[in-house]
Amino acid sequence: MKRLLQTLLAAIGVLGVVVVAAVVYVTTFLDPEDFKPRLIEVVREQSGLELTLDGPLTWSFYPRLGVSVEQAQGRLPEQSNDEPPFVAFAHGEVSLAFAPLLRGEIAIEGLTLEGMQLRLVRDEEGRGNWETLLQRLDERREGAESALAPASAGPSLEGSNLAVALNIASVQVRNGAAIYRDLAAGSEWLVDEINVSGTNVNPQRAFPLKSSFQVRSYPALDWRELERSPTLASEVSLEGRMRLALAERRYVLEGIRLTTLSRLAGAENRQQLDLSGQQLVLDLSQQRLQLQEGRLDAGLRHPALGERALPLSLTMAVDADLAENTAQLRDLQLTGPDDLRLSGHLNLAGLDQSPSYSGQVSLAPFSLRPWLERMNQMPTMANPQALSDVALTSPVRGNLERLELPGLTLVLDGSTFTGRLAAGLTGQLLDFELQGDHLNLDGYLPPAEPTGQSASRPGLLGIRKAHADDTATLVPAEWLAQLTLNGALDLAQLRLSGLDFTEVSLVLAGADGQQRLERFSSVFYDGELSASGGLDLTREPILWQLRPSLSRVRLAPLLEALSDDDSPAPLRGRLTLGGELETRANTWPALKRNLNGRLEGRIDEGAVLDVNVSQELCSLAAMVEGRETTRDWSADTRFDRAEARLRISDGVVQSDDILVTIPGIDMSGTGELDLTSERFDLRAAARFVDGADAACPVNPRLERVPLPVRCSGELSGDSGDWCSFDREAFQVTLAELLRDEVSGRAREELERRLERPLERLEERLGEGGGRELRDALRGLLN
């Protein structure tokens, strides 16, 4: 045992002497400066770079044997010495394994590169300064592979018995930087603090690789002079296991994990993205890039999203053709909170210059409400469940400026829409052609009134429905002024403001601040509704124009739909209306105040329901003449004509020729309505007329006597107080007619005969109206 120990100690001592002797031999008889000319020549032959070694090549002993160089630069063939070099580094060192060196081999144990500087420039024609270098390296690829192959597999360096074996225990790149200037786009990218480390680097098997760097992007080349902040600043780290198949020009990164922490210009919060994948393959021989089982996790932060980051996850597989600048994204699956699930696939093209994409996307049913609430963009809507069921599927195509869904199927709260939809990513383009089954638009609009005010603010025929937030801006004028619009929408059924529209067709178009309603048409309560108009946003205030048209619309169901209660409609008939309207401003009160235009309308086949005006007036006429009516009367008042022409000036509606004709009786009047104050004043009078369709025979003198009614008040007031018998007008008309014909005896007889019809009129006009008529007649006959 003692002899064995002595033998081992002796062997170690001999080995130490050999090592010391070898170091003395290498450092004494091998001068690294002798390698300079050959190194410069090899770099020139393989890459075309002109290498400049400003510092000396020196040996290093401790902690390992190696060669180092200071201040090296590489210039492209066309570069002058006055220009910044294409590549440079402050310090480079290669450490060698000692034992292979004694056998005449150079086995690289470590490689260190510090302070690397790389300058990449794309000129105005789009050609990069690195393209010539890559072409040269590709032409010399076989020679480079031979030089980097293991010693047993290739020849040695010319003029030397030393062969190079590529099996590097450690590779370190520290504090590197790269600049990319795009003269055509006028932008610049900076990549600095580049650090790369790898261990056991070998072309035969995978080795661990780690890298980190910082990226900054500037939209202009003069950002230094103007001291501009970057539009993007990102910290990036990468790790995985690298496999170098140099002969096949195939590079594989296994177990990839890429992490970025980025900040956009003007944003306070940094966004984190994590990319992981089973395998990333770069095959230069086939010009393909593949990512298998990729996963991108994001934690988006924004003040609108609250204090917590919004987690999103995207899984995918990538297959890119580098020669054709195309890529396929397969098995896309985007998931997020609140049941967000978006799936599909994309084909990318033109990745080098003008990227475009096409594919298919599907959005599983989910509620949009929590997403809008998260971003504080949830509007107040009448239906508390609106936007709670949204789903879509469609082919997709577009580019960096436009997104198009050419075969869209959209489900929105039970409504289904099909067609196509395109939008500009800047929000200045909207193009659609959609068909839908039904849409209750009332559910997506704000409530007509704040809760609790309906009972305190009665209205007539749905007038109250127009009172939303009076001071709110009606349309986003600034956005519409920049919008290019081309849209068409067809709906089987539409509900808006409590009204039902069927077979709806809507066509919109506009650009350069001029938006147009080309056509709106609909079947509307068994009639037709159509309209056209425009919105001029180049003026201040903005100008609205509308040309509405109603044709034979049934009044009874329309009035019942407009009414706030379940009371039956007071009229029936078919309404025809048309005209032109114009107004300015962007709030509801200002629109009413600035309204101008004209309207003409009539009612065909009309009748006043549950009251027969002809019967009442004929009974009055018969009593006055000392007789009674014997015919059978219908329950309603049918009228032959009902028409009016309206003039609108600065929010005031006026008419001088309101005319309603019932058999044997004509009713005419004038009126005025102030849309701003909602006050109105209507004066009307009924006359007996003689004709074939007269309701009853009357004294010719009585045909000259009008029975006037005056209606005035506010639309929001009590309708029971609006109308009353116009005593003054009636008194003036009858005064001259009766002054010379009525005696005291006749007066008593007339009062007796009027008693019964006046009682019946009190039932129709109300106690106050009947009393006024009675007093007027008695006053005239006294």
C-alpha cells in the first residue's frame, strides 16, 4: 500500500513537471502575433470583412491558457476608414484546452467577446448592408464548415500543424450592442446590453443557451438631436437548449422561453409577454422557421383596466417560409377571463414589406359586459342583459391598416347577422353589408327617462320618449368627420322607440366630413316609411338634413305604440306624410331650436273613434230648427279628408290650412307649436255644408255659423285641459247673424230647443266646454 501511494505521488509529480514544461514551451516558441496576418486573411476570405486588430494578440495563463485581442474592427469592403465599422469589439479571448494542444490540436475551451458593436443599415432602396456579407458567407459555407469541424474530420490551418476542434466549454458575449437604421422608413432600432452565454457548445448535441438584451425603437432618425423618447422600450430574456447542425444549416432551440417587459410611448405601465415552446427550428437550407406547441402569455396593464394586469394566453404552431416571406399560424387559441375563447388559423404573406393575412376565426359565446366594465366603457342601456351573449365566426383577411370579415355570422343577444364587415385599424374606415333576422335597438339605447320620472312627466303620443339626456352630444362628430363609411343593413324586424319596423333596408355612405343616409325604407304599420338625408360635419355647428316620407301608414296601431298606457287609439286611418327638414347643432335642444323645413300630410280612410261628431252637430242643428234626427248613427266619426301643410321656422311649427272634412261638415283651423318650449295653440271651427253626402239637412243660415274650438297648452301637460269651446270666436260670428232675427219669444224657444243638445255636448266636451257654449248662446240672444 505504501509503495502504491509513493508510485501515485511520483506520477503526479511527473505530470506536474510535464505541464510546466509544456507551458514554457508554448509561451516561448509560439508567438500569437504570428497568427495575425493569417487570421485577417481567413476572415477576408470567408466573409469579405476587412479585419483590423488595433491591439496585440497576447497569451493568458491563468486561470486557463488562451489568446486575447483588444480593439478589433471589421469593415465592409465598400466602407472607408472614416465610417463607423460594421462590427467591432473591445476585447476578445479564446481559451484552449491544454492536452489537445500537445497533440497538435486546438480544442477551444472558452470564447469571450466583450463590448461588441454591430451597425445594420437599410438604404433608401431597401437594401441592407449585411446582405453582401451573408451572400459571401453562404458561398464560403463549405470551407467554413471544414475549418470548424473536429480535428479528426478536417484539415488543419494552412502553414500550421494545429487543427481546430469545435467543442467550446463556455461562450460569453457581454455588454454588446447593435444599431438598425432604416433610411427608407426613417426609423431606428437600438439593441444594447446584449449578453449571451452558452456551455458545452458543440455541433453534435444540444447545449444550454441564455441571452438577455434591451430594445428601443425610435420613429425618426434625428431622435438624438431632438431628445425624443422611444416609442417602444423593452427588456428581453431568452433561454433554452440550442442544437447546431452546421452542415445541414439547421438550428434548433428546444424548451424555448422568451420573456419581454415593454413600455409603449405615453404609457406608465409596462406590459409583460412570455413566449414558450417545445421547439423552435430554423432551417436555412429549406429557408423555413417552425415553432411547435408555442404559447404566448400576456399580462396587459392599462389605467382603464384597473390595478390588476389582464391575463391573456395564446397557443399556436408556426410554420414560416423565409424565402417567400410567408407564414402559417395553426391551432390558434386565445383565452382570457370571463369565458373569452377565440380560435382559428392565419396565413401571413408579404412579411418583408407589406404584411397581409387571411384565415378563419371563431369567437365562442361570451358576455361582453364585464370587458366593457373593466375598461370603464359600459354604456347605460335600457336592457340590463344587453351584450351578454356575443359570438361570431368568419373568414378573416386584412393587413396592417384594414381588417375584413367577409363571411361573418354574428350572434348578438339572440339576433343573428350574416354578411361582411370591414374596418380600418385606425378607426377611420367602416364598410359593411349585413343581413339580420331581428334587432331590438331599444335595449341598447339609454333609458328614455331617469327612473321615477315617468309618472311625474306625462306626455302625448310618445312625446316623452324623445326626452333622454337633453344636453348629451348626439353623435361623435370628430370621429364621423374622419370616417370613410360604406354600409348596407337589411333587417327582417327592427324595434326602435317602441315602434316596429319590418323589411328594413338601410344604406349609408360618406367621406371627407360628409355622411349620407342614402336610403332608409321599411314596411311600417302596414304602410311604407322611407327617408334620405345627410350630415355635414365640415360646418360648425354641424348640419343635418332629412327627407322623410310616410305612405298609407295605419294610424291606430301607430298611436297605440306611441302611447305610454294601454288606452285605445283615438283615431284610425292611413297617414301619408312627406317633406324636407334641416337643422344644426349636436344636442337635442339645439336641434329643435334650429329646425327649419316643411311637411305636408293627409289621412285617408280616417275616423275619430268612439265619438260621432256628425251626430252631435246634426242633433244640435235639428233642435235649433225644432225637429229631431231619425237616422241611425255609427259609433265613430268618419272623415273624408284630413290634411295640413306645415311650415317650420327656427323650431316653430305653423299651419294656416288645417282641414278635416266629414260628411256634411267641414272643420278648418290654424295652429302653432313651439318645439323648444313645447307650447302649442290651435284654433279650429266646424261648419255645416250642404251636399249629396250631408250628414243632415240644416237651415242655410246655420251653415254660416262655425262652432269654434281652441286648444292650447304644453305637450307635457294634462291633455284634459287642452281644448275648450272658443266662446269669443263663436260670439263674434253669431252676433250679426242673429241680431235682427231673434225676438224675445224666439229667444226662449231657441233656448228650450238647445237645452238637450247642450247637455249632450257637455258629455263630449266636458262640463266646462258645454257650459261655455250654453253661456255663449244665451249671451247672443239676450
